Amino acid sequence: MDAASFQGGDIALLGTNRLLMGAALAALAFAAALPSCVKADPCGQLSQLSFPHTTVTNAQLVAAGTFRLPGGGRHTSAEIFSAYDRLPAFCRVQAVIAPSRDSHIKVEVWLPATGWNGKLLGTGNGGYAGSLGYPRLGEAINSGYAGASTDTGHEGDSRDSRWAAGHEEKQADFDHRAIHEMTAFAKAAIRAFYGKPPAHSYFNACSNGGRQGLMEAERYPADYDGILAGAPAYHYGFRTFVSGKLDAFRDRGGKLVIYHGSADAPEGSIDYYRQLVSRMGQLSVDGFLQLYIIPGMGHCGSGDVPNDVGQWVRPDADAQHSLLSAVERWVETGVAPTSIVATQYKREGDAASGVLRTRGIFPARDSR
């Protein structure tokens, strides 16, 4: 073979190699691009999330400061979160869960786009529910939690229970099932969005929401690691009521704090606590549950007294001033609360107005 033919073959081989190399690089680029294409909209992908008897109706990223309350909302008192225009970006997931033919449980899960603290904060409802708790979702996102809320399976005024007549499945949804389904779905959404489950799950609510927290601990002890239950409405259920069976919750390491205002007929919480101590023993109860009676406080936080004990979630909360933060520390480090500092602000519920006075409060003991 002469030099000319050798060089021609060389050139041909080089061209072929270049083509092969180009194809290989293109294939590698395509393969590398696939995950980014799939994950380019991780929030939108949640619209395809498969979960038992659940339909995801919407999943979209809400840009920072752009969320607006459905229907415009209304002016609320200072402690109720309303600063939606200052929220960071989050993934808003809306779904309907139907564990029975007569169930229609609306759920929303809000997931921080950045800065997630690794925790789920489940929220409850006042009265007979009937709507989603957007202020509670807002304060969750504002403090770095993934938040979850439900209407418990019906729409309407929180003082109206006519929807329950002749609807035993809806009664079951309200009594206990909706909060559990909300929680299970929220954990699935978190795992799908972040690629891992929440490190810890907490529940915070008052009144009927306090009852919901107790029902979670009793019936679904694996749902939450820690629960803050305010002024539980012990007799608000339709067919299922608070029983005090917290053994499984205790055995898996759950922590529960109940708070109740002394001006809000706290006898139900005192009786609940005493029955637990009578059955389980003081030492056992002390290992996982505390009761705080807040002097002079009304329902869930009212009254011209120090009445803020961390039931309203704020980013700068600490375990000395917030019962929710104290529950978290108890769960995560094993350090049980020894007291809490209740705060009264110069303007009711407005932490920015400055502190008017404080009061140290200690957990109750059964002194009979």
C-alpha cells in the first residue's frame, strides 16, 4: 500500500471514529439530560403521584410572595398568619381523598421549594371544620416546615354540623380518618418531592384540633412523633371519641403536650390527665406526656394575661417560649420541658408590638 492510499484510509478511519465519538457523546448527553428533564418541574410531577383512593387535582410551584387566599380572605386578628405576600416559593399540592364511597376529603400539602427543615407539620381544625386552614399552612411554610391541612371531608361553616346527618362515613372522616389520610398523603408527597421522608412529623392544633391530635395519638400512633394539643374538645366526635389509650404512642417514643386555659373550663383536660396517671402511673406518664394549665387564659389563647405559649408558629421560636418547640426538642434530644414562659404582647397576638409581661408556667401533676 502506498503512502497516498495509507493516508486516505487513515482519514476515512478518523472520520468514522469522529462519527462514533459524536454519537457516543450525544447519547451520553441525552442520558444525562433525561433526569434533569424529568426533574425540571419536580412540583408538577406530583400531579402524577399515585396514592390509594386519592386524586391529585393540582400540583404547581407558587412563586415567592404570590399566593392569594381563595375568595380573597378576610381580616383576622394579629396572631393569625396573614403575611402570604412574604412567603418563600413553595410547591402547592391539592388532592381529594376518598377512603369510602361517601368520602370527599380535600387536602393541601405545601412544600418549601428551598430551606425545608426536614419536618412535617400537620394542622387541625376548629369547630366542625369544613375548610382548609390556610393560615396554618402559611405559618408552617414561613417557618420552614412542610405543612398539611384538610377540610375533614365536607365544606361549610365550622359551626354547622347538618352535613353529618345520615352520613356515617363522613362522620368517620371528621372523627379521625381525614387527619390520618391527610398525614399519610403528606408523607408520600414529601418523599416524592424531596427524595426522602420527613425526619420528624409534628401536629399542632387547638379546640377540635386538640381533639384531633389526641385521636391521632390514640388511633394512629405512628403518624406523628410529637403532638401539641390545645384545649381538646373531648366530646366533639360523632361516633368515635377520645379514649385515653396512648400505650402504643408512648411505646414508639411519641411525645404529647396538652395545654388548656384556666378560664376555658379545663376540667376535661385535667380529668383526661388524671385518668392516664391512674391507669399508667405518674412515672410512665411523665415520660411522654405533659399538661399545662395556663392561668387566666381563655379558649386557645385569649384573655388579658400572658397567653402566647407557642401555639402560633413563628420562625424564631425557642423551647423556652414555645410549647411546639419544646415538643420538638423533647422528641429530637430527649430533653423534656420543665416549664414554659407564657407571653403577653402589647398588642394582642402581635409579637412585633413588644412584650408587655411574661409568666413562667410549670407542667401539672396529679396531687390527689
